[in-house]
Amino acid sequence: MTARPVTRIGLAAAVAGALAAALGSAGTAYATCASISGVGNGNGCTSTATSFAIGLGSGATATAQGLFNGAIAVGTDAKSTATGVGNLAIAVGNPGFNRSVMAVVETDAIANGNFNRAIAIGNGSGSAAIGTNNTAFLVGNGSDAIAAGAVPPPFIAGDNNIAVTLGNFSSASAIGEGQFAVALGDYKTALNTVGLGP
């Protein structure tokens, strides 16, 4: 029983190391902070019992609050937040231009609620999976993936949504109840709203 959390921590460290290597041209990432089960809070990383937060890179911050949450941020000013139960947030990238907000922003990932996954890989990209069992995943620069359950502006709905964006300056949003939105390629947009099915 006690070996299981250690295995998860080892896996998290291995994933963080691999993600740091994946940054390549982004420059050398270095260990900024790590917090596991509340031990090591500070310098940009915070966690509570059963959760872990790892930040690699100048100004990277990671927050894992609640039970069995994981937050990994890799890159300059990258931000990841996982709050609730069983959530995972991974942000890999440096600040970059984001087409949705027409500004330079940091790469961030937010997974709030229960059993959500938010993964953002790309400079200036953002991923948010909020609610219950939502997944928002993106690879690309300046892109967004949102699987809702709140997230301002209003977007409420939520529950079992998936939004995937693969490409630069693209956006995918699946707002409520079993929606699935995909945007493949550069400068693409996919949006589903409330309902059953895509």
C-alpha cells in the first residue's frame, strides 16, 4: 500500500523530466519547485495530502489542492492548477502570442472539479477542463482547448466533455454533457454546445 504513492511520485518526476526535454528550443529548464503531499510548499509549488505539484523553469508555478491531484508546469512562467479530486493539469511551454486573446500570455492548464484532465503543450496556449470527468488536450502554439463546467466568460454546462486541438492558433470547445470538439491543423476552430452527443 505504501509503495503505490511512491510509484506515482516517481512516474510524475519521470513525466516532468521528459516534458522538460521536450521543450528543446525553449532553453534549459531547471527545477524551480516541487511539493508532494504538502511537503516542500513554496517557491511556486503548493500541494495538499495525496497530491503533487512540480514546476520546472523560471517563474513556473504548480498548484495541486484536494485529493489525488497532480499539477506539472514546465517552461518559463508556465502555470498549472489542479483542484478537487483526481485531477491532472500539465502545462508545457513558454509565453507566446495567443490568437483567442490577441496577446502574449503564459502557457497554462487548469483542471478543477472531479477526475478532469487538462494538458497544454505549446507556447502561449491554454487548456481548461472543469466540472466532472472532462478532458481538454492541446498541442500547438497560441491555441486553446476548453471542456467547460464553468470557466469565464459564462460557459457553464460540463460533464464528460472532450476538446482536442492539434495545431497552431486553433481553438476547441465542448461545453456540456458528452460533447466532443476537435480542431485539427492551424487556424482551426471547433465548438460544440449543450446537448447529448457532438
